[in-house]
Amino acid sequence: MSAEVRNNAERSRYELVVDGRVVGIADYRRQGDTLVFPHTEINSALRGQGLGAVLVGGALDDARANGSRVVPRCWFVAEFIAENPEYQDLVAA
């Protein structure tokens, strides 16, 4: 299985692409240099396989690479950050 996380800036979301098909999204709203994540979703048939973590990890890695801070309004993004303290520094005060 080939998985890629890409930023679809036109749609204000990160997409998880598996074998050429979008199977997950992490919506965001840009507020200056901060990304607010209100919603994350994985195709229901593929849940429970760790794909949400791949998506959110990729989105946060991209935010870091671009100097952005994040606000985790989505419960999944907030939980992912809580469980992966190496991303704590990205959370906007």
C-alpha cells in the first residue's frame, strides 16, 4: 500500500492518498501563520488501520516545515498531539 499526505491548499485540507485514491482528509482554516484543524475523517471502510495517524502526522510535519503553528479543534488531532509529545511545540498558545 502506497500512502502519501498532500496539502490541497485550494480546498484547505490535507489529503491522505492511498494507491492513487483520497481515503482521508484533515480540514484546516488558515489564520495568519496558524492552521486550525476542525475536522479529520478517514474512509469508514479503512478505519482502524492507523491511517488517521499517518494523515495527521503528515499534516503536522508539513505545518512544521512551513513554520506554521496549529490549533487542534478536532478531537483526533488533539489526541494525536497528546499521544505524540514531539508535536506539542506546534500548538499555538
